[in-house]
Amino acid sequence: MSTRENVLVDAAWVEAHLGDPKIVLVEVDEDTAAYDKNHIKGAVRLDWKKDLQDPVRRDFVNKEQFESLLSERGIANDDTVVLYGGNNNWFAAYAYWYFKLYGHDDAKLLDGGRKKWELDSRELVDEAVQRPTTSYKAKDQDRSIRAFRDEVETAIGQQNLVDVRSPDEYAGRLAAPAHLPQEQAQRNGHIPTAANIPWSQTANDDGTFKSDDELKKLYEDKGVDFSKDTIAYCRIGERSSHTWFVLHEILEQPNVKNYDGSWTEWGSLVGVPIELGDQP
Amino acid sequence: MCGAKTGGVSTDGLDLTDESMIQGVVTRADEPVAGAYVRLLDGGGEFTAEVPTSATGQFRFFAAPGSWTLRTLAPGAEVVDQNVVASKGEVAEVAVTLE
């Protein structure tokens, strides 16, 4: 089985495994009301903000909190976790990265996420899902896939920096995706030397990922040197999780980190360099 | 939905002075289409944002001044592309009709 098949499943695979107690479907949306309306049969919900972010500090929930969260949702260490969601799987990819950060073995993304499922007119239900509780044990955070600000500053001009936001956000013309009000960081722009390779160029219109060859060519054409380490960032770290998934999980690049502080941190830091315009 | 206005959702209560809004409604055979996906592409055809339509078929983007393309995907429908121009302080209303 190729790497891609280990980390990505299609809708037919999910339908064939509905009801399998060791396969847990997890819906993760930006619009957390989407799950209440309907979801794939048997899917539990993770709220990317309420469940995965510390309520006070800007950071993730700690290992113990993650353990109690997954135990309460009925996810066991040896379960296959299949993540999907809206927004072309941005938040599902973010949760996938998060599961890997805490060392979960078997996680997969549903290719195309909720959108593809809906466009195919596949079944969605509104019944509540209750799985028996577990005693989940998380590992310490795997810092080899998470970048912090100082590391990003050191990487300028040295490593591949990949800014996966839209060209307008990269250039500083927009501060956020255009379906959200304009807010967030103190300054617009991008990190010097970062290549702008929007996450959307890795996906088809229906949200499924492009082929391995197309993906590899995309990054090479934009100047990514696969012999170097890579840090991906966006605005809040969710779209860059999607790109982290492409680089690290599909293309098997060994040293790829997601900078979850992303632009909302960098664009508010005092004294760091910022570039405006369409050029790196 | 009873009392829904024509076009996009109401902008009551929003300060639009600095916004360049694009909004509208997706219909098929004169009925609003809920759960269609409307994608906003910039002047270079690059993805900028995407939203599912509401129960009343409506969508909204906070864009920047300039030319944009709206690409609409819905189950069982052909993809529809429409051009729209956004201007600061104004709301560009778009009606998307699916075959």
C-alpha cells in the first residue's frame, strides 16, 4: 500500500466501513453548527476551537486535556481515526496534524471532506452519536512537526518557507480569507523569502487532493528545494496543516513543520521583518 | 424563509464603510439552493474563499476592491462561473442561477 493510501480514504471506503467499531469518523468544521445539522452516520465531532485550544492562553490543550477529550468522545489508541470536515478539510487536516502531534498511530483524511460527500449526494444523518468512553493515552508533543516563531525567524533565507494563504493575503491586500471579516494581525504581508503556494493549488474544485506528480511539480515549480527543511504557515495554522499533510504525509518529505502561530502571530510581533507585495 | 429579503442577507448592523462586500443568492428553477458551494476566485483565477449557501441559498464575502469570479458547485448541477466587481463601501449583489 502506498503512503497516500495509508493517509487518505475516499467516500466509497468510508461507506464500506460504516459501523466498524474500530474506525471512528470525526467531523471537524470551522462552522461548528454544521455537525448539528447533519453528519456522516456514526461520526463524532471535535470543535477545533473549544476542544483543541486552551481557553485562556494561546496554545493547544495539553496532553492530559487531550487524553480526557478523546476518552470522552470514545476514541481509543488503537482506533483508526478518519477525519473530515468543511472548508475543503482545512480544519480536519488541522485536527489530523494535531492527532499526529500527540502521537496517534492511525489517522486518515476523507479525501474531499464534507463538500465532496455532499456534492455526491451521499447520506448525512442528524442522529446523536455516543461512543463508549475509553482511556486514551497521548504521547508527548512531537515538536518535529510544530514550528515556533524563533525557529521561523532563523529559517528566513535558509529553509523553505511556504505561505499557503491566497495571493491577496500574501501581498498584504487582504488580512483574512474573504468570507471572514477583515481582522486579526496588526500588520499585513508575509515573511520574507516565503514562497506563496496557496493550499488551494493542491486540491481540485471538489476538495480532493491532486495526484502525487502534480503536487510534486507544484512545489518544485515554485522553488521549493526538497533537500531542505520546510515550514508552512497561513493565518491561524489550519490551511498550513492542509499543506503540511500534502508535504509530509502524501509526498513523504521528512522535515516539514507547521507554524501554527502563523500570520496572526507573526503580523503582530514587534521587530520582525515583513515583506509586502507579490514577490517573496 | 418568511420575510427574507431579495438578494443576499441583510447588511443591517454591519459597518460597510471599509468593506468591499460581495453577496447574493443561488437558485435553481426559482427555488433557493441550500448547501451549494460558492467559491471566490481573484483576478488571476486563484481561490480566495468558499462558503456553503444558507438555508435560503444566500452567501457573502468580504472581498477587496477589484474583479472577482464566483464559481458555484452544487449536487447534480454544472459548475457556474460569474464575474463580479467589488468596490469599497458597496455591496455587490449577485444572482446565481443553476441549470
